[in-house]
Amino acid sequence: MAFTARIAFWQDLVLFLADNGAIMQKFEYRGPRFSIDLPVQLTVQNATQAVRCTEISKEGMRVEFGQPLEPNSSGKVSMICEGQMLAFRVRVVHVGDTQAGLEFIYSSEAERNAVAHLVESLTGPGTGRARCF
């Protein structure tokens, strides 16, 4: 009986904590992020500005900007890398005083693969760094 009472206690406790928002949220793993220094063009709401990408991953990038950005706005980043113009749709997910986090918006597996290739070419071991400007 004591064992059954202990199980009931823990079940009640878990239900109480869940009802009161005390249960931890599921952890979403983020892919590795890489520090870089890459000039890119950011276009949001028909305004283009030169920004510097300071961190990149397959999910997005962190940029330093000169003009303020609006959270949750959408746009695109573009750059020339290895002689090719690359452009990716993004959403501004957070904004600080001089930096913003951009999330890549994928509409196809080809776009996801293009970003993965870009990240690998910029950061991959032994591959040499791609020339982007």
C-alpha cells in the first residue's frame, strides 16, 4: 500500500506542476553555429542595407546592422560567393541594439541544401574557405 501511495503522490505532483506551467518545455536542439565575418545585403520591406554576418548555421544567421530592424519582418539576404549570387529568404526573429537574429525560410529541399552547402563551404574543415563578398 505504501508503494501505491507514493506512485499516486508523484502522479498528483506531476499533474499539479503541469497545470501550473512548471513542467519544462521540450528542448529543441539547435544545430552548430559558426563564427564568421561575411558581408551580406539584407533587404526588408523594400529597403536594402549592407550588414555583416557574424554567425551562421543551417537554421539562420546573426547579423550586425546599421539601421534598425523590425522583429518578425521578412526579407532576404544576398551575397556573392564563389562567383555566384546567392539569395535566401529570412525572417527577423530577434533584434538587439546592433545585432539581429535571422531565421532562414525554406520553401524547398533545394534551398535547404543550398544553405547547408554554403555553411559547409564557409566553415568546413579542410575544405578551405569559400570566397564570399
